[in-house]
Amino acid sequence: MCGIVGYVGRQSAVDILLEGLTNLEYRGYDSAGIAVNVEGLVELYKAEGKLQNLKDVVAQKRSHIEKSTIGIGHIRWATHGAPTTNNAHPHSCNCGKVAVVHNGIIENYKELREKLEKNGCTFRSQTDTETVAHLVASKYAQVKDLTEAVRLATKELEGAYALCVIHQDVKNTIVATRRNAPLLVGIGEGEYYLASDVPAIIQHTKKAMYINDNEIVTLTPDTMNYIDASKNVLQPKIEMLPWEPVALSKMGYKHFMLKEIHEQPDVVRNVLSGKLRAKDENIVLDEVTLDKETLKNLNRIQIVACGTSLHAAMIGKYIIEDFCGIAVDVEPSSEYIYRKTITDKNTLVIGVSQSGETADTITAVRQAKNNGSHILIVTNRPDSTMAREADSLIPVNAGIEVSVAATKSYMAQVISFYLLAIYMAEAKSGVGVDSLTSSDANWLNELKHELIVLPQKIEEVLAHKEDIQACAKKFSNSKDFIFIARGINFPTALEGALKLKEISYINATGYTAGELKHGPIAMLDESMPVLSVLMQGKVYEKILSNSEEAKARNARMIALTNSSDPKLNDLFEAIIRIPESNELISPILAIVPLQLLAYYIAEFLGKDVDQPRNLAKSVTVE
Ligand code: M6R
């Protein structure tokens, strides 16, 4: 949600800023802006709408703006105030000397604004961020030191923020700080970069330092001054970023989403690598630190997550309960944090998040941590805020995901849950909680084998994408869509529906097939497509009957199935076939055609697949 980039050095800043914003555009894209210092004057350039609009504004004065070797930039996902040019960042103060970009929410901005207005500040936007610009300016007027002005200003701020500040009177200097919103410094030769996320700077440097909460960095081309909120000098902890710039290229695909769907066989290989070595060897999860005592006393597991990660968590519940016999609750983080949750030191709380920056999930795991629970984080970003809360970590290794619609990260999360469930079953038997009988052990080994051969099966699904494209074309004019499934594939139905609605804006809903006749069946007629996730196993016949019921109400039936039963041809108008697998593994294969179906429908409809309206890649506000 929103993106920040900053540069101070010897090169012209403008292209570095615009390129950084381009690589962050997936995080928010309803307005953008930069602040530069040209020949001693701070200048702001802003535009509402897509980043291209800002690029057009900059192009008109390029030869002038190019002279600046310092700048800060921002791409916005509006929270306070509409996505207009006035509300776009950077924001400034009365005298125009300060420029501020901000991610997060200043919760006490109304009180601050009232106070500042009484002191003569004139506000030009409806944002919470503008208060920071005025506040820093007023502190600077008192102390004549930009670092100290920022430090004093942040003492008055409540809420979450990543901030970059420049001041006209403090040449070649950016001051940056954060609280509950990510920010990192990229280190070059005679230059520094700032970014809210790695993609903004990975083209320029892999050497970086993450800023922690309440720390302040002051950067000039040749110096980095690094202090905490009490002005103690800190030693920078510099690390090499594990990302390759090529991850930000579409590699010939029309959209990042399509590229990321196709990366899934390799994602599965990556997730399994080093963790599942052979079917008769125990799973290795190096960063899971559940000790014998915790495992023995574990009485329940709670999983918190949002959106697509929530659907991966629902599959996690199913298999952990099935493999380990421990009760698992799954809850959207945004609900979990506003009720009395029964957690203690014998509860394992698992937070699942692609970005590791989702505000609700961070709050939920912190809440559970305060209650003494062991916190396990399943995330694609081991460098994230959430990962830092972890007692145990499962980095899912999906690689950077640019498209707003999560695909390969879902795959990696789901695979990680299979590894965790098998790991826990093996570990529990190792500490004598539940001993695995030889048939249990054989059965787990069979599942491990199925996981090992999964990448080839996913490749098979992808090889038939033209069939899915044809199906997408056939149904692309539908106004609504229903997905039905049962058991372990119910989350597949939910995720298929979420993918479709978020990128095509078609009203799509997932139901447990058994619930259809308890209400939703009223919506069925000849205009309604109903997609049945029909996997061989214990609920196959049940879903078939539910599909018959839907067909009897004239719904347009689509099957997603691993059955070759010819009878299906009479019931279904379209059939998407996937390779056979154990029912417990089937959600991993079943999701791929649903991702492709959503993709192709959105593409037929001419939607902005990678940057759907109103959404942002990581939701860092509650
Ligand atoms: O980064 P997270 O996994 O915590 O994000 C959670 C949701 O915001 C995310 O999954 C969202 O639903 C995606 N747009 C789904 O495609």
C-alpha cells in the first residue's frame, strides 16, 4: 500500500525516482509525485491517476528537473482524502521548503492539524501526511537541525509511518524514519537510496540496511548518520538483498500475473528444496523451533491471515487436523484482533502473509505473542515486519510477486502447509505424543511422493492453457459466477472466486456445495455459470449430486475435474481436466486452472490485470 523511493548522490535523481516508483506501482497506483531540489529550491511534481500521468508532467520540464541529484518519490493508495493531485505526496509546509513522503496512517492527525492551523499553518490537502510536513517545518524553525526536527516531530505522531523528508535549507540531505511501516536504505558508491520495498532499488544496489522502528537515518551522498529515538548512535547492519533484478521483468509474458502463474512448477521445486529430500526422510524445517515441550503440550492452533493467504490457511487447517489430530481455527486477522481470543502458551499461532506487512495480521500475531503463544510466520518475505515477530519461520520462497492478484505465493503457502503438517505429524511422533503406525508412515510417504512429482503435473495443467482460454472466452460475458466445492477444495472455490472478482470485477462467490440448496440456489438460472470443483475422493459423488441440482435450475455448468468419467459430458457444458492425484493433494493442482480462468476472462474484458482497480499489493493499514 503506497510506495516510497528516495535518492541522494551524484547522479540525476529523476529517473531513479520514476523507475523506483514504476517498480512499486503494484503497491498502489491512484496518484504519484516526486520532490527534487533544483538549484537550491525544493520543487514538487504530482499527478493523479496512474504513474504515467506523473511521467508526462515530468517530461514537460525534464531538462530542468534532471539537474537535481536528490529527491523523494511516492506512489499512493488513498486512505485520507480522495486520489487527487492535491492529496498526492510529497506534501509541503507553508514556506514550501519541506517535502515529505509517507506510508502508513497518522492516527492523531486531526488534533495535530487543529493545533498547527491555530499556529498559522495553511493546509492544502485532506491527508494525514500534510501534518507531518508542517510539524517538521515548525520543529526545524526551532532547532535548525533536520534530523532533530524529524525526531521531535515523530514524538508527537501516533500511528504507523515510514517517512522521508528533505528541506531546502539542508542541502543534499534526506532524513528517514519509520514505525510499523517498512523502510530500507540501499547503499551505493557515493550515493544512498531509500525504499519502502526492495523492487524500488534492486536495479541499483543489493547492499542494504533495514531501518527498525523509531530509528532515524540521515543520508548525504557520502555519509549515513544512524540513531535511535534517544539519539544513541547505532551501527548499521548491512546485508545483501536476496533478489535479482530479473524478477521484475515480465520475461515476454503479457502480464506479471501470467508469468507468475507459469512460475509455479519452479516455485514448488524451490519450496520443497532442502525441506523434502526423499519420501522416506523426515521433513526438515530449519527455522521452526517448536521444542519437545511445546509440541507435547500443544492444545490448539490458530491461524490468522487475510485474502488469498486466508484461503491457504484454510487448507492448512484441513491437513493439520487430518495429519496431526490437533484442533485448528482459522480466522481473518481483522476479526481476530477485535474479540477475546482464547490463547495461551500451549496455543501455536500461525500468521500467513505473502508480504509480511499486512497490518491486521501483524496486529493479530502481536496480540497472540503478548498472550505467550509461540508465533510461527509463513511468509514470502523473511525480511518483513511480520517475520521479525516470529518464534518460528517458514519462508515460502516464491520469489517476488508483482501482480496484485496473488498466485504463486498462494501455491508456495499451500505447499508450505503440507510440509508443516507432515513435519508436525513426524515431530509429534518423535516426542511420543502420537506414534505413527507403519500404515500412517507409509501414507505420509505416499503424500511426500505426490508432492515431489507435483511440478510435472502443474506443467501438464499449464500445457493445456488453451482449453482454459477457450472456456474463459465462452463465459467472459457473465455478470455473476458461482464456484462450488466441498471438503479440502472448499478453499479452492473461495480462491477461484476471489481471483475472478478481483481482476475481472465479475461478482463471483464460492460456496460449499452442500450449502447451495440452503439459499444460493435461488440465484440460479440460465445466465448463471456454476463451476464445480469435482475431485475424485470422498466427496466426489456428493458434489456431483449438487451439480445435478444446479443443472436442474438451468445453471450453466462447468466442471473442474480429475475424473475421466464420460458421463460428465452430459451434465457439464464445459470441462476443465487436470491430472489425477490424491484427493488431499488435489487443491494444489485445482487452483492453477482457476487462476488461468480468471486471468483469461479479465484479459478478454480488457481489464488492467496486474493492477486491478481499488486494490494494492500489500495492505499496511487496518
Ligand atoms: O500480503 P498478504 O498475503 O498478507 O496479503 C493478504 C491479502 O491482502 C492478499 O492476499 C489479497 O487478497 C490479494 N490481492 C489476493 O490476490
